[in-house]
Amino acid sequence: MQIKKKMEEEMEGEKSSGCEANGEGYVDVEITLELRDETITNMKPKATLRSVLSGRLKTMVKSLSFTSRRLDRSKSSGAMFALRGLRFIAKNDAVGRGWDEVAKRFDELAVEGMLPKSKFGRCIGMVESSEFVNELFETLVRRRGTTSSSITKNELFEFWEQITGNSFEARLQIFFDMVDKNLDGRITGDEVKEIIALSASANKLSKIQEKVEEYAALIMEELDRDNLGYIELYNLETLLLQVPSQTNNNSPSSANKRALSKMLSQKLIPTKDRNPAKRLARNISYFVLENWQRIWVLTLWISISIALFTWKFLQYKRRTVFEVLGYCVSVAKGSAETLKFNMALILLPICRNTITWLRTKSKLGSVVPFDDNINFHKVIAFGIAIGIGLHAISHLACDFPRLLHAKNVEFEPMKKFFGDERPDNYGWFMKGIDGWSGVIMVVLMVVAYVLAQSWFRRNRANLPKSLKRLTGFNAFWYSHHLFVIVYVLLIVHGYFVYLSKEWYQKTTWMYLAVPILLYASERLIRAFRPGSKAVKILKVAVYPGNVLSLYMSKPKGFKYTSGQYIYVNCSDVSPLQWHPFSITSADGDDYLSIHIRTLGDWTSQLKSLFSKVCQTPPSTNQSGLFVANNVTRFPRLLIDGPYGAPAQDHRNYDVLLLVGLGIGATPLISIIRDVLNNIKNQKKSIEQGTNHNIKNYVATKRAYFYWVTREQGSLEWFSNVMNEVAEYDSEGMIELHNYCTSVYEEGDARSALITMLQSLHHAKNGIDIVSGTRVRTHFARPDWRSVFKHVAVHHINQRVGVFYCGNSCLVGELKRLSQEFSRKTTTKFEFHKENF
């Protein structure tokens, strides 16, 4: 310890004394070591000392040499990147809040005061990318001139200071040393291959790992212009600080945009109203303005339910049975009346043909929120659950006990309803038709209601394997079709109900007649219309990420609008089940296409069937394309539709902001294809001199498409669309932004080399290394506030249709930003969400 301390003091003294470089670019360094302990005679301490000295010396010489050749960034466009770049600890890391948290974590993870390499990443907050963290650990240890596999708390503090320091040069040196394992100040082609493979692994980019040699050669070609076989630190810095040029950056319009952006930023600063009453009134007015359609529909529904309950409650309060059964019978009959109404009403939101016709052919869409049909269906189901609870509890816990314990004199008026034989137990009530029919109805409805919940429908519930088989979409689908039995029992129950003997008092069938006829007509239309016929499979594509793409012929007379969806049936999987999928082709295409992600048992079986035909293993990592021929026998498919969806309203807007998460991009891709087809038609008309006769004109003047996906392989799903947009959209009508969230954000050391490689490859070949298309991929997640700000600045005094499809995790943020920017700017954002 005395030697080590003395050595460090001497080394620090030499580093701080100020070394001068000679004219040839070399540095003279003089180091004096004084060994006071004369007992050191064996070879091991000398070898350790020599190793420490060698490592420290090499690091110092490289650092000083780099200082002499360092680029002048005082006026560099990459200066700001240098301040942010090559961060080893990202802002969203688990332990990125300072040394105190790291020290606390060290105390938890250390073994006998030493932190092993295997726990280093967890201690500093880099819980992912273990290979990268291990390499970082080895580099930091190697820079000290040791090969230890564990470190002390003081050493950890030293490492922490190095990787979190503000010096870009220091972080760049660490990154360089991760590649330069022998600390000779040079990186060879083989070492470049290693760091590319390491970065690709840390960012889960398997496609890049397959082309490591090609990409390493590209970097060496760019940086090793003299064919020396290696690159140096200043070469790496040059590449890191390259910033893509921005066209027309100094134009007046760009200056105006920057000024507007600054003004908008100031306007969007949240301000608190000191008067709570005014603040509350303003928030209420905003809420009513944004939700008035839902408010009036729910208000009408609740009002009708309350009116029916009150009417029946007061009616039974005036009858003789009230003297025996009291308020129990009034509550039971009042809730029964609302049940009949809601059991009739719940069928209307799922009459898909009727809703599609109303939203397409009528003006009701301006006052009725047809997009919320499924949500309203769920609200009514909740109202039915409340009605069942009130009705059943009133009978079982109140009516029946009072009737069983009634005196003979009290029971006398009840004989005309129950007969001369008095009920003596609960079994007497269950023997009657209205008794057992009510019990069976409740059981079936409880089963359907429970299996319809998302955690059961999407197999999210943590259940034993034996019970898990009873959940999933199939269980939801079949249990929901028990409604046929439920409605039959409901009519029977209403006909044989106690206390109502006259036919006009048995009103259940009156409530149900029209809705059931309408729903039955819908099912007949689906069965016999042309769209429900079989389609011919033209092409099948199996993509990474468990996605199956089907290209089909259009049935005769089949017309649809981009953004709509169809139902698909495959008799080889199940002759009864129909599943909805968004259409990914545009109405101007001569084919019909859908993209299906295998998330359940039915979709998994469907993909397995087509994978066998395509002779492609149904795995998540392999893709294949198969074009049909006369010999091929694909599974038989039936389609039903099209049906209306929120995305079909995109033609009502000049400007579109389309946001898709994962497979949620499918309806938005159809819109992009629609706009793209319009661009093609315009160009064709201009070439033919018939520009005034453009057919299928699309009103959209600008479309911003943001697609966020987790896996690199997902970017293959719509690669043909991306390339077509890049080829035909010369005027920039469509702005594409693809985000791969498995890659760390810009400035993170784990993605720094990927960013450099992406820029080089795109500049040379015009192809993005992540997506394999002509559209460059962004990393991490979008800053949605900046996205809305960008659109608001470029489209003043315009309406922007915001269409979102994907996981519900983003709905709240996008809706809130749409409301905020609509209130505080002249650009009005109208939010639409696809419902599943």
C-alpha cells in the first residue's frame, strides 16, 4: 500500500507539472519512483508495479498526444454534441441520480468490501446491455494497469468520476480504450469489428451483427485514408462530431420558423391562475368543449335509466304487494325495468353495418361519437351488472325472506300470484321457470363479463396452466356468443315472472324486438353479401416479430376507405370465429392486404398454416416471401366488411399527424398509401396533360407519420411503403419518422458507433442500416411535445387530425398535448384513437 500510494503521488506530480511536447510531436516524461520498503525482494510485486506503470504510462502518452492533435471545436457545429455526447450513464438509468445512490447500491451488492464485475452494471445503473458493461469494466480496470475482477468502493468512485465527468475528451478516451485493448493508441480493423458487434448486441440490432465485416470496412475506409491499417483517437473524434447539414438553414423562412418556435415555447410555459374558481371554470369549459358528444349521449342514457327505474318503483309502491314486500319489491322491479332497456340497448353499438352506414352516409357523425361504440357497449354492460346486482339482492335478501316469514293474513293478497300453497324455503322459488331461468342467466352473464376483461381476454392474468387454457380471445369469443341463450332465457323469464299476469304487463319482448331484429338482419347481411365470399391469396409474407402479411384479390363490388377494417375467417383454424384486422392497402390499390401479428391462439394457428405453405419456419427471427401460383393451395379465407373506424375520417383534414405503436401502424399505413397514390396520380396526370381530371382526389396536403417499434425486424413490415414514399414524394408531402426503441438515445455511448455508422452508410449508399430502407431510423422514443410544436409552427391557423393506433399507454399524453396546443396556439389538433 505504501508503494502504491507513493507511486500515485509521483504520477500525479508529473501530470500536473506541465509537460512540453518537442517539435516532432513527442512528449518527454520523466517519472521517479522511490522504494522505501527494502523487504520487497520477490518478483510478484515488481511485476504488478511494472504492469501499473505500463498502463498508466500508455494512457498518459496517448492523452497528451491527443491533446496536441485535438480538433478546435470552439467554432465547430458539433460543439453542442460534444457536451451531450458519449454519455455512459443515461438520464433514464435506474441509478443515474448521483454518487450517493451508487454508494448505497455498492453497500448492498459488495461481497467482503469488493464489488464483482458481474454486479458492476447493476451498481451504476446500467442494468441492461451486460456485454457492453463488462467491456466498460475491463477497460476502466485495464486503464489502471490491473486485471482485477472486483473493485473497492474507492476504485468504484474513481470509475464513477471518469464515466460521468463533463469532459468530452475524457469520455472519448474511455470509449477509444474500450476498442484499443492493448493501449497502443491505435484501433485496427479487427478491433473495429469487435466494437461494432458489441454495440449492435447492446442495442439488439441483429441485422447489423450479420454485416459486421462490411460495416467495419466502411469505417476504416472513411477514417484510414492513408491505408495504414489503423485509426487514431482524433480520427474517431472527427467522425463523432460530424453533424448532418441542414438545407436552407439560413434562409429567411427558416429564421421565421425559429422565431415562431421561440414565441411558441414562451406561450406554452404553464401559468397558474391564482383564482381557483376561475381555474375550475376554465377546466370545466375545456372538458365540456372536448367531450360534449359523449356527455349528451351518457346524460340521455342515464336519464332514461333513472326515469324507467323511478316509474316502475312508484308503480309497485302503489300496489298491494308493497304492504308485504315493502321497498324490496319496488327496487327489484325498478332495476328489472332498467335491465330490459339496457339488454336491448347493448346490441345497438355492435351493429357494425348500421354504424358504418350512419357514419359514412349521414351527418350524425358530427353529433354522435360513433368512434366510442365499443366503449359505450362496455358502459352499458357495467350498467347491466349493477341492475343484476340490485335485482338479485332485492329478491334473495329481502323479497323472499319477507314472503317466507309473512303471516297468513299478510299472505292472503299474495295467493293470486303464488297460489294457495305457501313457499316454505328458497328451493320453492328455484323450482319455478322464472327462478331457474334467472339463475342460469346470471351465471352465463357473469362468465361472459369476466372473460371479456382485458387481463383474461389478452391472457395477462397470472393463472395456473390448467386455468390459463380457459382464457384468451377464444374463450372471450365463445362466451360472448352465449348471449343467444341469455336472450332466450330473458324472454322466458319475463313471460313467467311473478306479480305480472296480464300480457301487456310482460314488456320484456317489447324492449327486445327491434334490437334483436336489427342485429339478426346484420348477421344475415354479413353471411350473404359479396364481401363475405372467399378471396384468392396473391402473396404471403412472413416477417420477424411474429407478423404475417396477406395480399388478396378484391371481391367483386368490394369498396372501402383507407383506415377501415375487415373481419377474417379461416375454416382450417375455426369455422365459426371471425377476427378483425385493419386494412393496410389503399382503396386505389388493385389488391387487398392485411398484416396480422400473432398474439393469441387463433392468429398463431393461422400463421403456422401459412408458414407451412411458404416452407418458412414459424419463428420470430426468420422472414420469407411467397408468391402464389396455380399449384399452391393456401388455406381458404373469407372476409367480411369493410367496417368504419376512426382513421377513415382522415380525409376531413388537410394536415395529418399519424402515430402508430408496433402493429398499431396498420390503419395508418393504409392512409399513407392513400396519400401516396394521390401523389402518383397527380404526377401521371401532369405527364399526360390531364391534371384537371384527377380521380380519387385526396384532400390531404401534408402528413406526418411517426411509427414507434421495439424491434429492428419490425421495420421490415412496411419497408416497401417507406421506399415508395422516398421515391415518389419529391415535394415532401409525407414526412416519415421511424423510431426503434431498442437502440439507446442519441448521445449514449452504447449507440454512438451505431449513429456514426448509420450516417456514413446512408451518405454513401442512401440506405439506412437499421431499417434497410431509404428512410433513416431515429433511436429511442420521440419527444412528443417537440413533435406537436413542430407541427404547430408549420401549420398556423389550420386543423390537424391526430390519429393514434396502438397500446393505451400513449393515449393520455397525446390527448393532453392535443388539448394543450389547441388551447394555446392557433393550430387546432383533433385527437382520434382506434378502439379494440
